Amino acid sequence: MRFVLGRLGHSALVLLSVSMLTFALIELSPGEFFDDLKVDVKIGASTVETLRQQSGLTASPVTRYVTWVGSVARGEFGISLAHRVPVGTLLWDRARNTLLLTVPATLVCWAIALPLGLWLARHRGRWTDRIFNTASSTLLSLPDILVALLLLFVALRTGLFPTGGMFSPGVESLGAAARIRDMALHAVLPFSALLIVLLPPVVRHVRASAIEAIDAPAVRAARGHGISGWQLTTRYILPLSANPLISLAGLSCAALVSASVLIEVVMSWPGLGPLLVESLLAKDVHVVLGASMLATLFLVTGNLLADLTLYAVDPRVRS
Amino acid sequence: MFIFEVEGLTVRYGASRGRRAVDGVSFALGSGEILGVSGPSGCGKSTMALALIGLLPADAEVSGTVRLRGRDLRACSERDRAAIRGADVGIIFQESALALSPLRPVGAQIVDVVNAHTACNRRAARERALQTMADVGLGDSLERIYESYPHELSGGQRQRVLIAQAIINRPAVVIADEPTASLDAAVRQDVLDLIRTLSVRQGTSFILISHSAEVLASTAHRVIEMRNGQVVATEARPHMAAPRPSAPASLTSRGPSIDIRGAAKVHAQRRLFSTRHFVKAVDGVDLRIERGRTLGLTGPSGCGKSTLARCLAGLDTLDAGEIRIDGRPMTGLRGRDRQIHRNQVQLIFQDSAAALNPRFTVHDAIIEPLVVQDAGTRGERHHRAIELLHQVGLPAESIDARPGELSGGERQRVAIARALATKPRVLILDEAFSGLDVETRQRIIALLQGIQATDGLSYLCISHDVDLLTELASEIAVMRDGRIVATPAAASLPSDFMVAVAGGSMKVPA
């Protein structure tokens, strides 16, 4: 219990410091939301000044930070300058779309990576292992954007999958089942792109930790007692290689909101990615701040979960 | 007949194909034999151990043959080898802190070894694990140890867990790679005792790898020395008895070893003015002890236990009745025959310090019975003394010690060695454990049980301690006023009943 409380306090502290740092960084970067209006000859300087005042941009940075923290407490996370709605609701809609993409991708990624990594480790040095190593290095060295573009190219040429957006036009008139089906079809490309990007490093990590576990004296001893196959894998190799993998799983939890930014933009999936890019270009301060905080929140939660899992799994940590 | 044969075993590693980690090693192992392997670190001992059971990494290049009961293990598939490992060939690794998974309770890890080889339900496997844990001396609070994680146990306990894993499926051969390297001296002695006991009791052969000459000298029957992957010397140990293959099988089948019928002994007390006063010390006692068995004898002081023991040992004669040993009547023997009788029955007393002449060395004390009989030459007697020391688990160096330099437990071991010198059929243990602390007592008991299992000795164990007798004896006779009043099987005994009988405070129906 004390362990949990300690970790929670630690997490809260991280969140607070990240919010301050991000706020300071945005503050220090040149330009602001209304700069575009200033160069427009049709709009007078006084109008711009009034707009700035209305949006609270004329107050001192400290005052603005405190105001922002207050709005966080109300669940608003400030007001978006471009959309004129609380950032909270805006982020939530977009985050939901992103999670619809990333959660299944991450789950499938681990579901493939665990057995594949273990299998590769147990059959280390065979031709299958060498082929995978080559393939995964190739995939690792491909930039995300290239993977996305390649998939788009294939989809366009074959016409099998829709190449952008989340729904077909006019989907509102359809029933619930048909809408879900339509969305799933639209999700195939970004999902595949995401999986191709996520999978190789995870498999590599699983393989590496499993190899380390297989070479550990405890596993060699278990083999010496004739323990083999499924029993050896599930009771010895997997638990012994779990520590680094649990930490990695925590990190991939953190990546849930950030891993797909680029792919969403390229494939025009209405998630956090496009919103973030828009807001950055427009200097929509509160949205950028909110999105960063959301990413940090996921990171902190992921790490917290990883720590708690480790605590539950490893008797040495407990005592 | 060899159970395990190794011929020209050679191992080369991927990185250094030129250098041979193990270079043409050959040896053969008999049933129940303990083969020591010595040599400096890096000489290839451990690599050889792993090569024997096919546990080397894939990049190692192995050649030569390893045969278990004539079957070539190197020609087996990996699946077959996995079936052999842990079932026919057990292995004990050196670092108990590393050889167990830190994430699993040790009980589960012992059960895993059972499950890997036999389809066995959960409860049965657990029972078997607990039994084996008791066998390897994880005596107290078995359940707690069963549930413990390795880091919660001491080094000695972990090492015993490893031994339990290695022997739970009763393998014919156990490879022990430095099993005592990380243990302190007392625990080390226990573990070596355990290995010796297993080799005599279950006929398990051991390949005992150790860099310690002391460990090998006190335990191994034969030692091969390795250097740079090669066997450079084989030290046959001539003073060691050759291992007896599967000794215990035929021990109990040949009728009673001791058969006492209607034994009676009257002490006559002469008073000053000729009045005679008779005490019936032993009054019509019938007792049988099967070959290789232990009979417990208890009863209040003055009930006639010791008189009976003295008669059995030939130190006193019966007034009536007869004693047969291995079927031959021993009553009324004279001269040389009586001497032979005495050699067949030996007594071990409570106070071993008093029983040993303080001026005699251990060597002198042990060979004294042989000197008295004028048996063997000087050299033969010396060899016999070393052999006996080994049998009772004392290092050969202690041969020149005097009783004063030894601990109570060690003196009792010397007393046992001395009693065994004439190759007796029967040992009478007259309160032989009373002066010893619990731990030493357990070790001496284990030692005696090991000797009994190999040599088929019969024991008559006299004690007031009923718990001790229930542990040691299969049957217990209760004596009172010169008669046997009850002979219940030890297992069926309510212990408070026995305590009352032994203390003489309770009337027992005859």
C-alpha cells in the first residue's frame, strides 16, 4: 500500500513539472495565435488587441498558468483559440479516435510479439531467425511515413480499402452495425501501418530477453531436470524474461497517444495527430498544452502500471 | 557391470575450435559408486558435466559416446534426452542462488521435476515433493519451506532443494557439480553425508565434481583428476570397499538375525550371613530381530534391559533359554567359538568419551578389536581403519587424533567405526544417542541407517527416549520387571502411553 501511494505521489509530481516545462517552452517560442491577423491590412491593430484581451493573452505568463491550472481542475484544460470550445472536450473526441486505432494495434502487436519472440529465441541461429533479423532491421530503418505511403500506394492501386478518413460520406444514414463495419474498413490501413511500425522493436526486445532467460542458470538447471517444451517456456523462460518486457509494455502504454501522430496525419484519421499539427501551426496554445499533458498522463500511467505489475510478479521486489 | 560409461568425450567451442574444452575423457561408473572429479577451475570439469547430459549450447561441438545402461545418450533425440534428464540422470548445480528460479516457490520447482516425467495428480506430486524434502533433511516446517521463494531460504536449505530436485525421480546417476562450494563446513558435511547415504541406501551413483581434495577424499570411492580437458590421473582408492550393487534387496528375506527364546537371568545377592536373595532380572523373554531391522527396547530403570543386552553381547550368560544368531545357538559356547560370537555382536554405549581410551589415537582405538583377535597384518589393519573412518563419514586425517581433540559426535562416530571393525551382524545401541545434541544425533542416526541398508546389520536400540525409538525402530518392545509386556509396531504407538510405560508410572496389561 505504501508502495502504491509512493508511486502515485511520484506520478503527480511528474505531471506538475511537465505542465510547467511545456507551458514555459510554448511561452518562450516566438509568435502567437493572432499574429496572422496582425499582418492582415483589413483588420485594425485595436481589433487584434481586443481579441487578445478577450482570450486572456495580455495577462502575465504566471497569471495565465494559474488560470490554466484552475481550468484543468474544472476538466476544461483551457479554451481552444481556434475552435472556441474547452480543450477537454476537443481532446477527448480526438483521443477516442486515436485510441480506437492504437489500443487494438498495441494488443495485437504484443499478441504476435510474445509467441514470435519466444519462438525465435528458442530456435536461435536457425534460418528463420536470420530471416526475421534481416526483415526487422529493414522495417526498423524504414521511416514511418514511408511505410504509410507504401500502404496508401498499394491500397490505391488495388482499391481494396478506403484511403482516408474514418467514415464514408453519408454514413450517418446507416445502421449501427454498418457504421462499425465502415469504420473498421477505414481503420485497416492506418492500423496496418501502425502495426508494421510497432512490431519489429517489440519482437526484438522479447527475443533478446528470452535469450537472456534461456541462458540463465535457472533455466539451464530446469532443463537439466528434464523440464521442457510448454512447461519450460511458461513457468521458467517467460517469467524470467518478464522484467524488461513489463517495463517495455509500460512504455508502449505511453505511446498509445503519440505513436500514431504521423500516420494519422498521412492517412487523415481524425485523431490527435491532425489536431496537434493544426494547433501547433496555429499556435493554439491550450490545445498543444493539453495534448502534451495527455501524452505525459499516459506515460506516467503506463509506468505506474508497469511498476505495480513488477511488484505483483517478482517476490524479490515485494520483500 | 557399469551403469554409466563415457568414452572419448571431447568438446570444442565455436569461438575456439582449435582448443578442446574437454579432450578424450573416458570413465565408467558402477552402481552406487561415487566418482570424484577434481582439477583446477577451467579444466573442463563443468563443461564435461553439461556434455554428459547434452546441456551444452548449440555452438559446442561434442564427440565421443556416453552410455547409460548401454544406451548411447549422444545418439538420442533432444526429446529423448529431456526424458532421461531428471528421471534417469539427475544433476545438482553449484550455485543454489542461481540454479533456482527466483520467481517460483521452491516446492513448485520440485513438483515441476516430477511433472516433467510422470503424469501425476497435484496432490500426489506435492506429497512426493514433501517426502523427498524430508529425505534430504529439510526437516522442520516442510510446508513453510515448500511455499518459500529461494531468496527466503538459507544456502544450505537451497542446496538441499537442489538435491531434492535431482533425486526425486530416483535417478540411477546423479551429477553433482560443486554441490558444497558455497556452503559452510557444518552444512557441507551434512550434504556429503546425504550423498553417501543416498549412494548406499538407494544405490545411486554419483559423479561428484569438486576442486576440494578434502571433499573428495571423504566421500568419493575413486577420483579422476582433470587438467586442460584431459584426465591426467586416476586415483583408485584401494582402502575403499568396492560398491555393493543393490545391496538391500535380499537383506530381509533370510529369517531372523536374532532369536531369543525363554531367556532368564537371576541375580543372586549374597548377604553377609549367607542369606540368599534372588532377583529375577530377566524372566522368560522372547525376542526376534529380523535381518537388517531395528528393534527398540524400552522400560523403566532396573527392568532388565541392560542385563538382556549384556547376555546378548556374550558378556554375561543366561541361566535359562537360548539365543540364536543367524540361526546358530550361542548359549554354552566356550573359547574360540565364544570369541566369534562376541565379534558378531557389538555394543555401543552412551558415553563414547569414557569408552575410548584417551591415550589411544583414533587409529589405535579402531584397530584394537582386530589386534585382540590378531587379525590381519599391520598394513591391512591400517587400511581397514581408513575404510571404516570413511564409512562413518570422518576424514582420513582424523586417524591420528586423540579422543580429546574430537567433538562428541565425532567420538561417537569413532565408537561406531570401532564396533564395525570386526564386521558384526548385530549392533546393540545402549542409550548411544543420549549425550548428543539433536543435530548430531540426527546425523549419527542417518549414518547408522545408511550402514544398515548396505550391510544388513540388525540393531537392538535401548533407550528411554520413545520418540527416538519410534523414529529408528520398526518395532518396540517394552520391558518391565524382567518381562516383555508389549511389542507394538512403532507406528501404532501413542507416544504418551509409551512415555508413561518407560517412566514406570502406569500399569500395563500384560
